[in-house]
Amino acid sequence: MDFTDSPEEAAFRTEARNWLNANAPAHELPRGVTLDDADEVARGTAWQRRLAEAGYAGILLPQALGGRGGTIMEAVVFGEEEARFNLPKGPYIIIGLSMALPVIAKHGTPEQIERFAAATLLGDLTWCQLFSEPAAGSDLAAVRTRAVKDGDDWVVNGQKVWSSWAHLSDWGILIARTDPSLPKHKGLSFFVVDMKTPGIDVRPIRQISGASDFNETFFTDVRIPDSCRIGAVGEGWACAMTVLTGERLNQGGSDNGEGIGGLIHYAARTPRGRGTALDSEAVRLSLAMAYAEEQAERHFQSRMRTMVSRGENPGAMAAVVKLAFASRYQKTAGLAMELREMAGIAHRPEEADTARIWYDYIWSTALRIAGGADEVLRNQISERVLGMPGDIRADKNVPFDQL
């Protein structure tokens, strides 16, 4: 693959850069300042609306959904240019664009697409993901949250956990068990749910970073109209795989929005002896290795996104993107902390760069689990990509209510 800009891509880069230079500064988040969650969401939705108004929201989404219908390279180029600014791009926006809209577009009805697509692209609707449970994280198909049909509604009872930004999201994508007499992968159905529906109780979880953007979400006799079911009854696992493919493809990317280039500049600004950290041969070698890994991951991710843009399904190969990024992210965040030595652990409040690296390192440990634990992804890659023998599954073809 040739990643040198073609004349068309160079023209688009100039267009995107000029537009971002004129519009992004007004929406940038102040560096080193922690915002109230509600304020961050307000800023994020305002930026999303500005993107949509200019035709830059959902670059890869088809025009029928309100997207740009652009190429994979246009999406890459715009992402690179947008990353030069510290913009609000939280999960409340990303889940809608990369998870909710793809599953609605693929498995939903024309009425559902009309109802949710434009509003999500404009930032009028924010989304959370209601998948993981206390006993169904890495083994997602083991979900116990039940949805029972009652007239034109489904009555949902159960518990979800690690629901990012559910406390401030408008809608959620939900997988629930609708037929426990079937094996665990087959008795599931997929829904979208208004988070203001009576019976939904969202409880924030206090994290080691001090933030509380994860939540527990409890459902007590929550009534969801059948019109909010996505796909056929029992098609929940296929819908979930559409979501997870998008999640894993979009988890790869540049650390801190700047990648290793930003880390190199950080090393050049970090005092070390009579010079800077960049004067150390060991540091330069570590940065060079990290840069090579970043470029390899970037090229592979573009390959996978190209497959998706052509209507192909990368399947388990998407797990490679997430696995590679999560591992590299933690390693490079650790390298950044080492560059600052003791100051990387006990930084002063005014040191915005170091505070961000400290937060990134904490978050990177969670990312080794979120969206698919390393061990689960390695199993998927070995079995479904490399063709190695699968693990023995005692629950295969066994009805869920007999497990």
C-alpha cells in the first residue's frame, strides 16, 4: 500500500487543514484542565454538529445515512489533520458513529435508519454500549440480562457493567437474552434503548484515575418497544459482531492524538543531565522501535478499513488491530512516564503533558481488557485467522438454561 498522498488526497488534505484551522480552535479543550462531564459532552456534541454541517461527520458512512460516502484515505487524512487539535471526541460520540450507526445500517429497518442516523451524525443523540455484565465480559455470549416479549414491548431485567458515559448518554445499544432454551450464542437479540426509560438505574464507578466515566447499569422491568429491536429475534450475536468489528477497528490509532511523533517531541523537551532525554541512545532506540510498531499497525488498520469500505468483512482479523494497539499503547505510555522519571509518577498540577501521560498509562491497563481481553483476542486470531485447533468448549450446543 502506498501512503504517499495522491494528488486527490493532497487536495483533500489541504481542504481539511484549511477548514480545521478556521474552525477547530474554537472547540479545542483547554490542556491540563479537567472539565465537568456534562461540559465535556456539551463541547463534544457541539464539535460533532460543526463537523456534520461541513460534511466531515461520518466520512466513511454512505450518503444515504447522511455521511460523506468518502474513501478510506479521506478518513485517514482527516483523522491525521484533526488530531493536531485537542478536540472533544469522547466515547459518547464515537460509540454512536462507529458502533450504533453501522449496526443500524446493516441490520436495521429504513425507519430506524431515518430515526437515528442524522441525529447521531449531528451530535443530537449520544450513545453508550450496554454489553458487558458481571459474569459476561470476555465471554460476551454468556449475558444473563433477559428480554421477555409482552405485547408490542420487551420487558428487560438485568445488569450491565463498564458502560462508558451511560450516565450522560441519550441512547444505548443493548444485547439481551430472549430465548434461554437455545445455546448461548443463538438465544440473543439486539435492541436500542432510550436511557431515560423508567426502570434504568445508572450508577457511576469510581476509577483509580479519579474519574467516573464507567458505570453499572441496572434494568428493572424496563419496557422497550419492539420497534427498537435491531435485526430479527435471535440475531443478536450477529449484530454484536458488527458492533465489535467496528469497535476493534477504531481502537487502533495514535496515542494522545499525536502518536510517537508527539512522544519524540516530548522527549526533546524533557531535561536529562545537561541535555534532554532525546540525547540518550537507549531512548532513541526505544522511540525508533515504537515508531516502527506504530507505522506497521497504522498500515494494517488501513488495510482492514479498506476491506470494510469495499463491503468485505475482516472478521477475526479485526482483533489484530485492537490487540496490537492496546499492547503498544501501554508500552509507549510506560516509556513516556520513564522519560520523566520520578516526575512521571508525582507530577505537579501545572504539568499538563505529564498529567496526560499519567492518565494514559492508567487507561492503557484497562484497554487490555475493554473491547476484548488480550487472551480472548489471541484465541480468536489463532483459531479463525491462523486455522489452529480450537479450545475444547463444554458449552457448545448446550441450551443456556442448562449451563
